[in-house]
Amino acid sequence: MNLPPEGQLLRIFIGESEKYEGKPLYEWIVIKAKEHGLAGATVLRGLMGFGANSRIHTSKILRLSLDLPIVVEIVDTPEKIKEFLSRIESVVTEGLVTLEKAEVHIYRGSNQDK
């Protein structure tokens, strides 16, 4: 798969404890991104954060560490990102979703020419 130099970055900020269809929401999103043929996705786990509810989530306090911040990043063409976003928009019931331009310099896997 080739990616043009003008890509788009989709970032989804959610809580670690959020679920959808019995799976962690971040896992469900990555699986759906793969099923829809998107170029790639990465899940990042935050050490500390807060969102619209203004509750601080941190790994320092055991009782608050059950819902750490999660960021799912997905890069692809603007068209594919827009289509994917329309499919998952109703699933992200709490959190933040952002889009930004991404300049793609390298996109290759280990089985491709270097």
C-alpha cells in the first residue's frame, strides 16, 4: 500500500475503561481500522490526564489508575479518514476526536524494499 505525501492524522482521546461490544473501545477502533483497510493505527496509554468531565486520571493513585487516558492515532488519506470517522462517530460517546494534516515521508513495512 502506498500513501500520498498529503495525509491526515486522526486522534481519538478516550478512557482506558471504555468498552464497546464487550471489548475495550481502543481495541475495537484498531480492529475496525484494520478491517477498513486504513494504513495503520497506534494506541498510546497516558500517565495522566483529564478531559471534559475535569476528573484527573493518573497512574500515581491506585484508585484513579483504572481509567488512564488512551490516545488512538490513525494516519491515512483524508478521504479514508473521513469515511472511517463517520463509521465510528456514534461509538465514541465520551472523549475528544481531532484531525490534522500529516505530511507522510516514509510508509513501508519490513517486506517492502527499503
